[in-house]
Amino acid sequence: MKRRIILSTESGADLPKDLVEKHQIQVVPMHVIMEGKDYLDGKLSVEEVFDFYNLTKTIPSTAATNVHEYQDLFTNIRLKFPESIIIHIGYTSKASASFQSAVIAAEDFDDLFLIDTLNVTGGLGAVVMYAAHLLEEEPEIGPEHLIEKIESIVPKTRLAFLPGSLDFLKAGGRVSNIAYIGGALLKIKPCIELKEGKLVSTRKYRGKMDIVAEKLMRDYLAEYNIDRKQLYLIYSIGLDEQIKKRLEEIAKDTGFKNVRWMQAGAMISTHAGPGGFGIAGIEL
């Protein structure tokens, strides 16, 4: 009998609940810290993060998933799905200690494989969903072949996003080359991309979000030959519905068969702020 392959990832993949349930993806939470209190990402609403900021003018911090949490995750998968093979598709090791914790936890388990996607939010989610769709289309695929295929698309997965607030981005301290003060004064919105797993400011846009979000999308689609089967659009609470509608139209007009919106969860929103927009896909 073929052994079942189970996929796991972190809450920082921002996968919508219906996709998690449909593909039985096992998700381990990352952490948001507010006033010294630790909250699990996924259990804490994004509204609470922004309310906390509005009230205190303090931006929460975030923390990685720890070794014990991965041990619990992998143990629970084995209890739920005995004899399973686990493939953990992880948050970039270059911006969080989470992946290293998973590596340590994995030492106690057999038939457990780890993949560092060098990506976050919709980029990480795109890799997980690529794996889930492969399992659906090829139920007989073996773990080695599946891992090979997932690893082959990791360097082709492209994420670009515009943070809603430079305050949040600066406080997160994850972007190495961000010029904060000039941006805030000149109403410049930096485009953040993942380069070799690190968050880097690659270009700057000036103007209101409706104009710059469309400009980012057109630049992204011109730069990357994204597979038209699937596109992921990411938003943090506060992004105008009209902007979302327009971006979806552009995606459909440029030949995307499936367009999926993903809402940034509490952990990602703590870095991106309200009203942010991102785009993720896999290059051919």
C-alpha cells in the first residue's frame, strides 16, 4: 500500500483556511508579541494588531516557531496519519529562525523531509499549493520525485509586495537596504522582493496605492514569465476593494486562469502594516 504524503508549513504562508482544509495541510503557528505577551499567529486577528498599534503607537514584534512546536506538529501528524511521509515546506531560513528549529526537531523523526522555500507569505504559499496540486494530479507520485519537483520551483517562485506602512516595515527590521526617512517624507513606496531568501527593496514607486499597485503588477508581469495557471494576490486589511477589483481584472486580462486572493495574517501584517499589496507566482 502506498504511504500517504502529508504537507506541513508555517502560518506565515498565509494560506486561506479552505485550501488548508481541502488539502489537509498541517500548519504550525508563528508568534506575535504585544506588550510582552505571546500570541499565536492564526489565533490573533489582524485587527487586534492594528488596534494595538493605534492605541499604543507601538508596533508588535514577531517570533519564530520553536523546536518544541515543531516536535508537537510532527508528532501530531504521525498520530493523525500513521505511516505517513511528512514533507515540511518552510518559511525562509534567511529571515526567521523557524526553519532551523524545524531542522533540530526533525532529527527525532524518520521519513520527514524539509524544504527551505527561501520565501514568505504568498511566495511560500505558492510553493505549498504547487506541492498540494501535484499530489492531487499525481496521487501515485513518490516522495523523492515530489521533493525534486518542489525544489526545482523554489528558485522560480517570485514574490513582490508593497508595504502599507513604512513604520511597520522599519520596526520589523527585516529589510536590509530600506531608506526609511526619505520614503516617508516623499510618499515613496518601496517594492520588497525575496532575493536568495532575503527581503530586499528592489525599486521605488511614488504615488497613491491605486496607481502604484497597478504599476507594480505590470512591472512584475513584464519582468517574470509567470505560469498563467495560477496567480496569488496578497493583501493586508485596509487595501481598498476597488484596487483589489482592478488588480484582479489585470490578472485575468493578462491570461491568468486562476487568481487567488490571500489575506496577510497577523505575523506578516506586523511587518507590512495595513493596506499592503503583494503578488506571487511561479515562473515557467
